[in-house]
Amino acid sequence: MDVQKQLAELEEVARTLKVRVSYDAMSGPTQGGGGLCKVRGEYRIIVDKRLKPSERVRVLADALRGFDTEGIFVSPQVRELLS
């Protein structure tokens, strides 16, 4: 599966879990290029928009790893990224 499809699937998983994903330019030293946070009681993943698609996949997968995705269809390739 190509990286763009993995990215799209991870974004869909986040939407299904009601986790907002945003791509913003991050200033200063950003270790990892983004991650999961909670804003006003809602989960949000902020990703540095300057990252390459493969790096975006890593940030999203790392952030979503702690969520229960058993009830959501996830392709085997993306499921492996979440394990």
C-alpha cells in the first residue's frame, strides 16, 4: 500500500474516532513533528505540515496507537502500523 493511501486511511480512522487532525507549520524545535493533545476535552492530532507523507504517517500512527480500533475496519497494512 502506498504512503498516500496509508495517510488517507489513518486520517479516516481518526475521523471515525472523533479525533481532529490538523496540519500546521510548527515553529521552533519540534521533536517528532507533532502528536496527540487534548483541547477543551477533545482529542486532536497536530502534524507539522512541512513533514513528508511518510513522516506524517508515523506521527498519525503513533498518536492513534493508544485508541481502541477493534470495531473499525482497518487494512492489515495500517493495522500493523497501529500495533
